[in-house]
Amino acid sequence: MTTSMQGQVALVTGASRGIGKAIALQLAEQGVTVIGTATTEKGADAISGYLSGKGEGIALNVTQEDSINAALKHIDETYGQLDILVNNAGVTKDNLLMRMKDEEWDTVMDTNLKSVYRLSKGVMRGMMKRRSGRIINISSVVGTTGNPGQANYCAAKAGLVGFTKALAKEIAARGITVNCVSPGFIDTDMTKSLTEDQKQAIFANIPASRLGQPEEIAAAVVFLASPGAAYITGETIHVNGGMAMV
Amino acid sequence: MSTIEERVKKIIIEQLGVKEEEVKPEASFENDLGADSLDTVELVMALEEEFETEIPDEEAEKIKTVQSAIDYVTNHAND
């Protein structure tokens, strides 16, 4: 068994900042060619910039089937293979359920859950043919614990875990693993939008007494993508400073 | 140049790892040739590539036997 990831190709969605950026950078450090996606051309350019030759940024709207098909076609034509898919792109539209709008529910479901269905389906043929592949879905601790004001986000993130297990069983015999990494509260733009009261309440429940760093999520993703993790599938690795032990 | 029937049979033999004599026209992939549902999906993928055609899902679901695969390709192949 080879232990190198040199020469592999990875697609990381939502890679312009935060956890996605850390994942893209760490995969690139392993010699993986990384295609990182952003919602805008400007974001895509920023990704190309930080990858500095070890891949590229592309604009992708994960809620649009055409956009996904175009991105996968581009990858196929340019790189000829895709070994690793990291479904990281996600949004929050927080609201108490009693005030939640259909639009808030649908946006979170489309971006965080349906996109994973579409992208995973899109990469399946290539991975099945090569009898190898890694799909890593970024879930969230709140998909396990729940969080008030995030019924939509929690539902989508818990949905990813079920999706992951089902797909893992379908394709394990083809050498493809499907896993989740479930971050706790990580120091990103997404958690910066939490109120001070929310943060204090959260900190009281984190044994590590700090926010996690995006690099600490990326490390788990790189492990799952590595040859050494070939026998792990359908699993969720929780990276949350002890906040939830499940 | 092999006939369509020969090419289809060759793909079935390769994809399902079965012997040539098992690939009878009436043989069912799942009941007789030991394929599971994912094997059948892969078999259809292989047929699509060999014959450079796209088989819609609703048609693919009807391809359950050796003969049905040969018939589909005979009726739809580009060449």
C-alpha cells in the first residue's frame, strides 16, 4: 500500500476561507492537486492565489445542477481524475422555528445537503471505475446535539451523517470510503456571527475552553483522505474539544 | 469486427466475472449471474462506454438479462 497522496486530485467546496481553505492548503501540502470552489470569481481567484500553482480556484454554485456539471466536466477534462471530494460548502440562516421562512429552510437544505447528494453522485462514476475514492462531508456538532435557532442547519448537518452511512454501505466494496468530519465551534467567519451570549453559553460546554482552529478540522480530513484510512467508512470523526462525546 | 452480441457478452463476462457458457440469453444478471444491484449499474455504465451511448435510468432498469442488454444495444447503438 502506498502511503503518499502525491499526484491525487481533490475537489474542496467552499474553499475561499475558514475550514475549506485550511483543508485545501493541507491537502496541497501533501502533494494533492486541489480544486477549490468559491461562489464568486473573486473568491476563486483568491483560492488560485493561495494555492500558488498546486491547483486552482473555480467559481461554483453548489445549489445549481448546471454549475456542478460544468465544474466536474472541467475537472475531468483538465485533470482526468478526481480522487477526493470534500463537501465543505455551507451556509447558516438562523431563526427560531416559529419565525423561520421557507426560504431560510430551503437555502440551508440546498446548500448544505442537496449539494452533497449532487456532487457525490457526480463523482461516483469515475471513482467506481477506478475502484478508489474518498468522499468527506463536513457535518457539525450541532447536527448531533441540536442548537436553538438552527433547526434548518442542524437538520441538514444530521442529514449528512445519514447520507454518509447509506452511501458508505453502497460503495464500500468498490474501494470508495465516505465519512464525515463534524467540527465543534471553530474560529471562522461563520462562528464570528454568533452573539456574545451564544458564545459564552457555548464556551461553558467546551472542556478544552477554546474555539477550535480550522487547521484542526483539516488535519482530520487529510487523515480520512490518506491511504491509511482505507478501512474507515461511514464514520463521523468529531473534532470539538470535548464539547460532545458521542 | 465483433458483433454487438459478442461485444455485449464480453462486457458481461468482464464486469460480472462469469464464465462464457453461463452467459445465456435468458440469464438474469441478479438471479443467475450473481450480480447485485450495484453490479448491474456498473454493467450499464460499461455498456454505455463500449457503445458510446447514454442509457436513460428508466431504460437501464429494464436491462436485467443478457438478451435485454443485447436488444437494447441493438436498437440504440450508434454504430
